[in-house]
Amino acid sequence: MTATADFWPLFSDHIRQLRTRSERLFKRENLDLLAIHSGQQKRWFLDDMNYPFRANPHFKAWCPETQLPNAWIILKPDTRPTLVLLSAPDFWHTTASLESEPWLEAFHVEHITSPEAIEKLLPYDKKNAAYLGEHIEVAKALGFENINPDPVLHFFHYHRLFKTDYEIACLTQANHIAAEGHIAAAKAFFNGESEFDCLLKYMAATRQGQNEVPYNHIIGQNKNASVLHHWLPDKQPQTLLKSMLVDAGAEVCGYAADISRTWSAEHNEYEELVAALDQITLALIDKMKPGIEFPFLHQVAHEQIANVLFAFGFVSCSPEQMIEDGITSVFFPHGVGHSLGLQVHDVAAAQADERGTPVPSPTGHLTLKTTRTVEPRQVYTIEPGIYFIEPLLKKLAYSRNKHVVNWKRVDEFRPFGGIRIEDNIVVYRERNDNLTRQTCLDAYAKKVTGLA
């Protein structure tokens, strides 16, 4: 997905900041060259077809065009970055046309006619050079010994947490595109359409196919809303539609939106539970300030969900006891959020510094992907959930805590599957920007629920 024209002044400053980071890395690690490989096509086993191409995220940080197999970014100290493009004649496949792209001004551009020709643009002595990419066999064939060195990866991963204005603009536009998809899927749901048809309406609204988006769209109706990654949408409409959970995003120049919304077919107690979880999401976002440790937000999420489980009559013991006995984890089994950027679950969320010092997960919450302290210009999702997941409920039913659960009440909500509300948040020193609530999605939700 190409960004709008007003992005490119921001892109120029983005590249300037990346170059400043790289210069410091060159000196620290005594490097003369970094070769960042976009990647190459992968063939299906025993077939002549390829998997959809996914560019190396380190390449995407420098290049906004994500469909460039066999391309390279070559970085050298005190030198303009070089973008190497494969320009071989190809009448079998569609190739990206970049001649008039304004962002090319940030690079010295070289063209090669075969993937192997990259060797001519690399130094013979690669003692102080490093390769960043997935294809280890390519790096070795080119003579690299320094392949994906940890100090380099840790450095880039850590600094990727802090977003430039260009990156925030890409994430903002991705949220607006995804919001249009969510509204289209919701309208299809209220018209009684199947999961698959809701998916088609989502893609039509976003103008992004399944191979263009940052992750497979999750659209689950009724009990399927309890499957955290429901990636096989039913093509037949449900006999009686009760609920729908949509976890779906969009991508702009390699940057991801990751939004979840849940809808009730009727005005009922399930819709009230959705509204209660929505308030938890907003309360958690309000607490996400610089200096807050992300595990603290996860703990607060469990406390808030425990209060809701008690208030709705699902569990009769105190919220404190629910958390201590792990009961809240039955209804909320995943982490409260994650960093977001060039990858949906962006890197370095459990990294304390640019040297890669790990920040371990708190005891009992190993699914928490983000464990570091929140800082300004970082982007996170906040996504609490309440689910009625059969295997987890079955395990609880055979545990010593089974007597504190109102199983009749739980049975009333099993057919609805579950609820997740997820927003994308930019943290600043004095405020948070909720990229998701800036879209038309929030106004649509209020209209549907009668709160507008």
C-alpha cells in the first residue's frame, strides 16, 4: 500500500534519523558495511508455485515498497544509502514500477539484472561487513561471515520501538483503512451474512487482499469468537447470529494496524458485557504513560476483568482470589497488548536496552509479549478480552475452583464465544494518541449500540 504524497517530506526525515542511528552503530561495532536483503521468493514443496513474498522488516524500515524480492539496502559510513533493485526482464510476473516514486531521492539507486549480480556491488573483503536477512545460504555464498549479528539486531530492534513522524503517519493511515474494513464487516454481520462474506466485505472496503495485510484476518461468529486465531471462516451463514469478533488490520508502507472489535446481534446482556470490556480498554489506555511497566497494565487488566466477572455473576469469589487462583486467566488467557510497527508483534518489546538485555515475563503470565517500560513515541496495542473457551472452561470445571463458578451463567454466554476490544496507541510524554478512535469506527459503534 502506497502512502499519500504528504508522507514524503516525513520520509526524508525518517531516513535521516535511520542514518544517524546507523552511523553510531558503525562506530560501536567497527563495521564498514551493512547489507540488508529484502529476501527472495520461496517455492512450495514439490511444486512450481511460490508462497506470497514477505520482505525482511529491516529492509522495510528503509524502503516503503514491500514487494521487491532480491532487493538490497547497502549502508556504509558517511555515505548515502544505496538501494539495489533487480531489473531483469520478466514476462511471467508483474513487477513494481518505481521510476517516478519521490522517495527514491533518499537513495543512490543501482540496478542488477540477476540476483547473483549483487556480488559486484559488495567488497571482496567482508571482514567488517554484516548481512541482515533470512537467507543464510545467500549470505554464505556471497562470502559473509558476520550474519545477523546479535549486537546489530538488538540495536536496530531497540530503536525501532521509537517511532518517527513518518512511521506514525503510516500507522495512522493504516488504522483509517482498517476501520473502513471493520465497519463493512459489521454491516454485513447485521445483514446476517456469513464469516466468509464478512471477510469479503472487509477486503473490498480496505482494498487490500489477504496477501497484502500484516496478518490473516480473524472473523469469528457465535462460538467461533472464542477461538483466538479463527482463520478458517465459515462460508455458510449461522442459523441464529448472536455475535461476531473481528480482529483485522491493514498495512501502509509496511506498517501495520491491528484492530479488534466485537458486535452483538441484539441489545442484550452480551452487548452490556461488550460495553464493559470497552470501558476496560479505555481505562487501561488512560493508565499507559511513560515510566509505566507494561506488566503493571497486564495486572490491572486482570483486576478489571475480575471485577466484571464478579459483577456479571460468572464467578462468586473475590476479584483478588480470582487472580490468585488463576481463574481470570481462564477467561482472559492472552497478554493485554504488544508493540506495533513494521511487524504486528513488533520486536524488542521484552528488551530493556540496545544491547538486548531481556526483561522476563512476570510469574504466571508467560503469554505476555511486552514486558518493558513504556516510553514516549512508542506504539502499542491494548486488547483485553473475555472469552468462553471450551478447553479452558473444561479444565476449570475439574479444578478445585469449580464451586466458585456459576456454570449456569457461563452456559448462557457460551454461544456468544467471546469479546476482544483492541486499539492502537501512540504514547507521548504528555498524552496518548488513540489512532483507532480517531477513525470513523468509534462513531459507528456508538450509533449501532444506541450511544450516539
